[in-house]
Amino acid sequence: MATLSAAMPFLLRNEGGKVNDSADPGGATNHGVTFIAAQRLLGFTTLDQLWNITPDQLLQVYGSPEYWRYDGVSDQRVASKLFDIGVDCGLGTEVRCLQKILGVADDGVWGPATLAATNAQEPNQLLQALCEAAREHYIAVAQAHPREGKFLNGWEKRAEEIPDAA
């Protein structure tokens, strides 16, 4: 079964450091953790705390049920890709993309039906479909919010990435 510890290297390859770009609606982030999430989950009160987030604090944030919910996924690569999409696109986006692929209720809720349908899929095909769904999401965001269009090339490269086998 999938683990957060195996998913973290893939995420951190993509979420590699401090960003505070005014065009990014996520605001200030470090290793993908937004200041808002750090306030809520770690009690941070200053950006300096975010800029100095520790590996243990990253695990505390990403180990929370709102971020990591993929222990039951049988393929680590699928779980890692879902986790990466959720962190980058906004929590719940990864579940909605997956549910559309699977043809299950598109409610954005990770539950037993979505888990069972995920594990019933051939992992390589599902990963390809997740890559395409992420790419389509990024294109839609860039079209709806032209200010964010400057991120599209990087987003599309990220969408194409498939995690290594654990």
C-alpha cells in the first residue's frame, strides 16, 4: 500500500522551495505549503516561520488527513501523482479529476467507492489519464485566469511527470 514517506520525494522535486509570486493565488509557499495552511496546521504567525519550515513540520502538514489520504491505494505511483496534483492544484482537485476518469460520483470526496475504483484500474493507464487530466486542468486555469498563464509551461511539464516505482 502507498505511504506518505514514499510520496514525499516526488512532491518535493516539484515543490522545491520558497515562492512568493503575486500572480500565484496560493500566496507565499515553501515546499508547497502555503502560509495559510502553515497558520492553520502549525500555528505559524510570520512568513519567516514559513521560510524556515523544517522537514518534520512538512511531514506534519502533509501527513494531515486533508493532504494525505492515499494509504489504501495499491500503487504507490498513483498515490504519489494524486498527492502531487492535490498539493499543486488545490485539495480536492485531484479527487475530482480522478472521479471523472473513473466514472464515479464527481463529488470531490475521497471515499471507499473512489478508492475501490482506483485500485481496480491498471496503474499505467490510470497514470496516463491522470497526467492528461492535470494538463487539462492547468490549461483551463490559464484560460480562466490569464495572469496565471505565465505558469502554464511549468505546469504542463509537471502534469507529464510520472513518479518512479517505489
